[in-house]
Amino acid sequence: MTMHRPLRKTDALRWAMGCGALAGALAWGLVELLALQRSRYQLWRGRQQTPALK
């Protein structure tokens, strides 16, 4: 039978900072993904609206 020691304040803080860093990285990745998709859409739309030169 193992006894679980209670989390110390520093352990809880370290865990919270890790989760916060992970959440920040995920949010940043989502922003970058949306910016990339918007850029690709703008390029596609520009090609659709430009008349073909012959």
C-alpha cells in the first residue's frame, strides 16, 4: 500500500505553469493556422478575380 504525499505549493505551481505553457502554445498554433488559411484564401480569391490574360 503506497501513501500519496500531498502536493506542495511549488509542485502545484509547476503543474499550473506547465499547463499554461501548453495552452499558450496551442493557442499560438491555432492563430498561426488561421493566419495561414486566410493567406491561402486571399491568394486563391485573387486568382479567381483576376481576368485571364491571353
